[in-house]
Amino acid sequence: MADKILGYKELLKTLLEYHIHLIKRLSREGYEQIFSVLLIPLPNDDEKRIRELVKPLLRESDRLFYIEGNLIAMLPGTDWNGAQKVHETILEALGESGIEDCVVEYPTDGNDAFTLIGNLYARLEEIRPA
């Protein structure tokens, strides 16, 4: 049986870990030491449609995931305020409204991938309707 390919969750964690190490390594050269991860719950939507509408809105350096009904975007060099603007732009493009922000910022909300992802999903639980 072939080796299992990394799932999106593991890929997201690996990408965050890599970016954190890269930031630390390049910090002496003036590289911006901040990035945000944005999550928008879209459980009843089509991944292909989401990608077609959202990908053109993002920069070449941004990464987009659709994990278990959640759109997740990694936004290098983007602080929390910038991620808020991206959140609003994405909702507008998708014709969605009333979805609260779910954003974490490195290093404010965590210094490692595990903590950032944990805080991202904790925020998701806070904004989910009861």
C-alpha cells in the first residue's frame, strides 16, 4: 500500500512550522516577523467554487486551504488588522455576511504552529452559533 499523502491539516501545520523557522532565520535581514491565519466556516459550500472566487483575491505568497468545511488562509507579512480586511473582502466575494472573524496572528497568538492552530480553532468555537 502506498504511503499516505499528508492531509490538509498536517500540511497546514507543516507550512506554519516552516514559515516560523524561516522568519526566525531571516529576522536579522529585516524580514517582517508577522503573519496571520484566517478561518471562515463555510460548511455547506463547494470547495471548487470557493477556490475560484477567493484565490484571485489573495497574493501569490498567501496559501489557501479548505479543511472540514472551513476556508483557511495563511497570510505572510499580514497583521491582525490586515487579516480583518482580507476576511471582509472574502465574505463579500462569496456573497456571505454575518460571519465573525476568526484570526490568529504570529507571534501574538502563539509562537509555534501547534499553539496557533489550537487558538484558531478555539476562536472558531467562540464564534459558532449555540
